[in-house]
Amino acid sequence: MADAVRAPAPRPRPAALRRLSDHGVHVAVAVLLVGNLLFTANFATLANLRLQLVQVVPIAIVALGMALVVATRGIDLSVGSVMALSAAVLPLYLGYGPGPAVVVALAVGGLVGLVNGVAVAVFGVQPIIATLALLVAGRALALVLADGRLVEIFDPTLGWIGNGSAAGVPVTLLVTGALGVVVAVLVRRAAFGRRVVAIGGNRTAATMAGLPVRRTLLAVYVLSGLLAAVAGVVNTARLGASDPSFVGLLIELSAITAVVIGGTPLAGGRVRVLGTLMGALLMQLITATIIQNDLPDSVARMVQAVIIVVAVFIQRERGGS
Amino acid sequence: MAEHAAAPPPGGDSPDSPDRPANGTPTIEVTDVSKHFGGIAALDRVSLTLLAGEVHALVGENGAGKSTLIKIITGVHPPDGGSLRHRGAEVSFGGPRDAQAAGISTIYQELNLVPQMSVARNLFLGREPRGRLGLIDTAGMHRAARQVLGRYGVAVDVRRPLGELGLGVQQMVAMARAVATTGRGASVVVMDEPTSSLEPREVDRLAEVIDVLRADGVAVLYVSHRLDEVFRLAQRVTVLRDGRRVHTGPVAATDRLGLVAMMLGRRVDEVRAHGRTRFGEAHTGRAGEPVLRASGLTRRHALSGVDLEVHAGEVVGLAGLLGSGRSETARAVFGVDPLDSGSISVAGATARRWSPAAAIAAGIGLVSEDRKAEGIIADLSVRDNIVLAALPRLTRAGFVSDRRCDEVVEVFVRRLRIKIADPDQPVRDLSGGNQQKVLLARMLCLHPRVLLLDEPTRGIDVGAKAEIQALVDELAATGLGVVLISSELEEVVEGASRVLVLRDGRVVDVLTGDGIGEHQIMSAIAGASDEPGPAGDG
């Protein structure tokens, strides 16, 4: 290695591929949107568009946290189980009022994130292993807490969060938008964001530049846990029921997909916040397009799979080396 | 094969022609082999002949082409040009497996064994003796393992997990596996820095094993930067530099100084006691307390008791061969590699918990020799790369001040003449020299008291090199303490006002004033003596 290549000529990536990887998701969303508005019956109604957006919310929120984790070259498989945990905890503390219950639910998510972060940053466990452990254990614990049952929730505040609107816009959408802005500001303006991409880009170099690598990784996993807990609360509020068996099931895969097709490479070192949200929307639109054109749901999954492969293929150029 | 091996080596002891001694048959003949990576020649028409029963040392500094040559011989890389002959027949290996099947074994620094498995299992991994029903014949395997290891004088319980044994024993097992248990037996063994993690006693053991190999007619290619071992173990030596072969000849006809000179690209008769240069005299005033005082730096297999003092305005050179402790010293001072013992104090304050972050906070900067792996963050912009380490100082309430970042970037881009189209362009698009300047800027914008520069001009173009060398003087003139590490003697001689020469993790000589010269440095590296043969240390 040291002997072989001294100054490898930087091989510039074709500009077209770079642009496709950066903006492809926006183009795809636009194409699907226009196509559906023109050709799919009953698509161009306010109620339907609203429904599409509301259905994206849990994936979008989880994907925001996932994007940060992926940018550090990590991955968080525990997000679905965190959603289940926060959903399971929520009814247990509703007796103290919705505020404290939500706080406890979020704290549980942050705690799971902290455990992930300690495993990854302090003990050097591979992210996929550390978070896999909590993927399994988290949902099991959620089922124990909830006694394995679905619990209906009748709380006006939570009901408003889940199904209410403010100025005609669903509250869940407002929550998603606000979180998106927070994460975007964190990434673009705060020192934290620079550290995240620096660590993902070259961890050794980041350490040798004196960056607090451990602290940053801890914070990233805690954030991912917190955001997953928010998604759990929102989802529970919308359903009006805490369902730890099914809430957030397999959402880690959708979130990772949204992150990757949104232009954040699995190799880390870059993060696209708007792209991530658009990635989540794209997956939703694909499902909607196929279902509303009377094709089976399994087709939607296959199309999504193809899109993942294409997105990873486009990013392949810049990974590693 | 012989049961016992005390027989004298069959050949190669006193060859009369450097390329083909009369009494050895060539096992491997590499002829005019070239290899390019991305337009850069890693090897340029290099030839090498390995004879049966000889130990052939391969030496050279970083970037000389040793690894590439090994990889071609062991089938990892196909050569771009030239030919490779094994036992007289031209071969072209499709991969390492082909080379192994042909009897070419490699023992790398990092052992590729399974530490959890027993010694015997490791020896026979994938080639276990089978008993009835196709099950592994454990008893038979243990017997065979004891027999094989016994030949090399290794007496261990072969049932113990390999990982519980010392590194030396593990190395022996790896070697025994490579040599003795391959189907046809190895004809060539390549050893890449085999002693880098061994204790002296274990090195002696290795030497005995190598004798056994030679007696069996195996050709050994021995890659090492430890001259002692080259002179002790090898019969012939080949020197590579910058991808070319500069010398092949019997070890007995070479002296240490000559070898060092060839590795560093100098001719002994050309090198005279160099006069002092401009800045050396200007900054020899070392009054007062040193800004950096490191004493007794010790780290297993890397450093033993290195002392280093740097005063404000002084350029201290660290000279030595690869692995001598020159980079290791800088890394220890900067907190990259943990120390077993030793203390570091900056401006009188002694540090307790030491890390790069703590070193930076104390006023130390390091520009690493490995620009790609430890320096630049290729995907980030020039701007983000420059301000990376200074982020805490450019941040208010967690938010980065773009204005202040731009100011810093602008100042250093201008001052270091970094050629960029736009501060937002990715640093990966810059040339090596400009990337190096970005890394210098990253450290300089912290306003350090001491700057450690590890090979600051390696692999960059001549113009940028001269600029960086001039910058080092300039920085020292402003009162910065600089530690300059370079494998280019000229750079150290001209740049430094004091030179510490390292060998085997120790400071073996300190040169000051008129005493600084290429000849003096090479003599110190070679072992304080111009005479050929072993120079008693060790």
C-alpha cells in the first residue's frame, strides 16, 4: 500500500452521475407526482395528497435520524423497536397527563440511542451488530411492557397530534417539517454537523484533527433514538392505539432506503436532509401509484428494491477507495 | 526431507558474481518487471534472482517498490511488463492461490491464522489429516504438528489455542504452516518484516528457523528495514529506490554506510560534511525553557526511551530509516499512539491524559506522513478541511461562523499559496502538494507552539516542495518550534538546526551546528562506524 501508489490521480466522477445521485430523487418524485396527477384516477384530490403525506411521516422522521447515523458510516437497525418501546411506554404514563407520558416515551428512545452509542463509540462494536441487538431486545421489552396487547388510547391531546390540523395542515406534517428544519440547521450550520461528516469521511483524520469523535457518535445515536421515539409517539397518536407488536415493524429498512436514495452514501461522509425526506416520499409515491392502479403491493416492493439497487449503484463510484 | 538440520547451507555464502553465484540454482527470476498504478510507476524494469538456499534481503525506504515487488512474486499483482520465471519455467500467476500452489509462500506481518483454534488446527487448517468416516484424525494431527514444529525447535503444547501464545511462537507456526504443510513444500518463502513485533530472543529463534529453511534449499526473500538483521541473516541484498533497483550484491561486500547511502539515494564519496545553511545559524539560540519536552518515550516494539526537546524558533530534525522511531516519536508526542511510559510537557505543563485533542489544546500540531489515510477528508471541501481542527474556535453557541471561517481560509490560502478554484471544491480534486498545504493550514490556523511535520514534502511536486521547505524556515523565524521528519537527508540537513538520529527506537546520535551533515547522519544510522560488518549494538 505505502509502496504502491504515491499520488493516485484523482479520478473525477462523471458529472452526470454526480448530479443524478444528488438530484435524482427530486426528479423521480416530480415524475411520479406529475404522472399520477395526469393518469391515476382520483389521485389529484386534496384528501388523497394529504393522505400520501401523512402516511410518510413515521418513515420521514426515522429517516432523519438514520441519515445522521449513516453519515458517520454507521447504521441504526433498532429504530423500529424504539418506536415499539415508545408506543408501549406511552399508555403506561398517560395517567400523569399527555405531556409527561410523551416525555417519558422520548426519554426511553434517547436511552436506547445512548446504549447504541456507548456500544459503538466507547466499546467499538460494529454499528450493525450493536443496533441489531437492540432491534431484537427492544421489541421484546416493548411486548413485555405492554403485556403483548394492543392498548387503545383516548386522549384528546394525543388525538390532536395524531389527526388534528393547524391552519389546515396536519399536525404530524408540521412536526415532521419542524424536525426536518432542526436537523437541516444542525447539519448545515452547527459544528456538530461538520463533525458528523468529518467522522464519516475519515475517522482517523477526524481523530487526529482533535475532534471529539466519541462524543459526536454518542450524540448521533441518541438523536436517532429520540427521533425514532417521536415517530413512535406520532404513529401511536394517529392510530389511537399503542400496538407494540406491529408499530415500526421493518421501518429500519424503509428508513435506510430513504436515506440512500436521498443521496446520503452508506459509506458516510455526506448527509442530505431534504434528499432524505424526498426519498421517504418517493417510496410512498411508488406504493401509492401501484396500489391505486390496482397492482398488488408485492409489485411495489419489487420496484422499491430495484430503486435501491440503482441508487446504490449510482453511489458506488464514490464509495471507499 | 532431513530429520535434523544442522547442515551448512548449500549455497550462496560467497557468491562470486552479484547476480548469479556459481553454486546456486535460481528458484525465482524476475526480469525487467514494471508495474504502474494510475500512471505512476511503482516498479520500473526491476530484476531480481532468488537462489535456492539463499536468504536474499530486500531493502528500501517508503515508496521504493518493495511491497509491489513482493506482490508480483506472490501473484497478488500481475506485472505490466517483464517476465517471472519459477524454477526455470516462465509463469504468470492468476492470483495468490496460483503462487501458493507453485510453492511460493508469504509470511506477512499480520498473521492470517485463527487465534481461537489450537496450534495444530492452525498448522493443518484446510488440510487436516482424516481418519475413518472422514472425520479429523485429532491424535494423528497432534502427532504430526509436534513433529513439524519440532523441526524448527518450537516446543509448545499443540492443543493450546494459538492466541494464548506469544507473537514469536505464532509467527513460527505461521512459518511452519507455510513451509512444511503445503502439499509440495515451499520453494520460496517471502518474509515481510517478520521481526517487527518480535522480542530479541524470538529473533534468534527465527534465525535458526531460517537456517533450517536454507538447508532444505528454500529461497528466502527477507524484507526488513533492520540493518542488523540484513547483515546477520542474508547472503545477498537488493536495494530498491523509487521503483528502481539500485543495487544487488553479496552482503559481505557491502558496508552499512554504503547500504544506507543507496537506500537514501546518496553516494558516500559525494557526501561530505556539509556546511551549515542559512537558517541553522540564525536559530541556534536555544536559551530558556523548551516549548516541548518529551522524555523517556517508550512504546513496545517502537520506541525505547526517546528524549526530545524543542525550543521556540528551533527546527529539530528527526532522521533515521523507516521504522527507526522517527514517525513513532511524532505520533507519541501528538497522542496518536499510547505510550507505555514517558512524559510530555508543553511550555512547562506536563500532560496527564494524552490524545490528539489534548495535544492540540496544549499547542502541538502534527501533519501526518500519510496524507490520505490520516490527513485529508477527501469528500469535504477545501474550506471544511482547513477549519476542521479549529472548529471549536470558530463556533459560537454551537453554530459555526461562516464569516470567521472564510477569513481563516482566505488568509491561509493566500499565505500558503494554495491553488484552488474555489474554497468549496472537494479537497480530493487538488494535487498532492496543495492537499499538503491544506493540512498545513489546518494546523497553522490553530497557532500552535510546536509543529510536527512528518515527511511534509513526500510525493509532491518540486515547486510545492520548495515552498513548503521555505515555509518551515519562515515559521521557525516567527518563534514556532518545528520538528521535521524526512527520509530525504538533504531536507533534514538543510532545514534543521539540530538533528536527532534514531535507530531501533532509540536516539543514537544528536548532531548540532557544523556537525550536521549527510555523512554524519548516515554514519549514525549505519551504526556509528564506517567499517563494514556488524556494529556491536543490539
